[in-house]
Amino acid sequence: DTAVSQTPKYLVTQMGNDKSIKCEQNLGHDTMYWYKQDSKKFLKIMFSYNNKELIINETVPNRFSPKSPDKAHLNLHINSLELGDSAVYFCASSQVPEGNQPQHFGDGTRLSIL
Amino acid sequence: SQQGEEDPQALSIQEGENATMNCSYKTSINNLQWYRQNSGRGLVHLILIRSNEREKHSGRLRVTLDTSKKSSSLLITASRAADTASYFCATDPPTLRHGSSNTGKLIFGQGTTLQVKP
């Protein structure tokens, strides 16, 4: 069984469109994260939720809005997509929001903006 | 600015050889973790070392931490073709909190791409 699953795996869309990425974890973890990995493999935290509460909100454009309907799900909605949004987006989870906890990653959503 | 930086950026070795990757960071930390990323996949946690530990082993992996130099190394012994992947260090700075709890925020380096030739 996949522990952290993201859909879709690939997303190709036009500039200006709105799209969503879904993430679900079946590990019973309290904390979920969204990361962005650029073409140079640099991985940067975007958001983190603990038990449906937003606890990390990095300097991310307002066009990005996370939503956590329950602690097993953390979705990412992106409005008015721009060329610079092209990247791989990873969802992750950890048992609690502590830096001594391993994070479990999904396999990523490859977003390409045309 | 980026917290962790890996060195070298790329490493190519023959199967059976040892691979050493280094990570440097800029601020004090609580913990340091190493992750592996296979091509087209998500990151997989390998090992965690706490700031009061100097060395840790897990199977063929050996991690060292030198907090005075703000650096860590990951050694993979007797490498296999299946070890081909990118390896990232991630640090947990102690100052990041949200209210009364920690945030779990990790700061990743840019990774070392390891190729193990059969």
C-alpha cells in the first residue's frame, strides 16, 4: 500500500489556468507538508499543516492555497499558473511536527506550464 | 539562503567502492537527516543524527556529524548499482516554532548525484 500518494503524477497545462494537486497519507500522521523541487533539484518547503492547522507558510505567492479537509489529506490549489511554477511538487508527512521525525514523501507531481 | 550544501554535486564510482558525500550547513541545528531520491521518485529517509551525536551506523551507511565545523558526511560502503540516486542532507534549525510547538521544518541541501557503475 502506498503510504503517501499524490495525484496526478503529471500535469501539463496552459499559463493562466487553475489546477489542483491532491495528497493523501495512510500512515496516521498528524503533519503534512508541500515542497517544491526545481530543475536543479533544490527542494524547498512551501506549507505545513498539523492536524488541519497551518503551521508553516513560507514566502509563497497567494496564488498557492493549501487545504486540509482532514489530517490525512492536504491538497494544493494553484491559481493563474505561471511559467515559473513549472517544477515537481512533493507532498510529505511526519508523525508530529518535530525535526527529529523522518518525513515520508509521495512520488511527486510534475507540473509543466506551456 | 540555502542551509545545506552537498559536496560533491556529482559522484561516479564502480560497484564495490565506497562513496562519501559531505554536507555543510550554516546555523546551529537540533538534528540532521539524510535522504535518498531515486530518479522520478520521492525522497526516502535514510538516517537521522542528533546534534549531540558524532557518528551513526545503519547497515552499509555511516553518518558523521561535526557541529564545530557545521558539517556532516554520509559514507556508503561496498556500493551497489542500486545505490545510484541523489542524496540530500536536511537540517532542523532549533529556532523555528509555531506557538508552543515545533514546525518540523527541514531545510534541504541541493544534493549529491551518485552513479554506481556495475
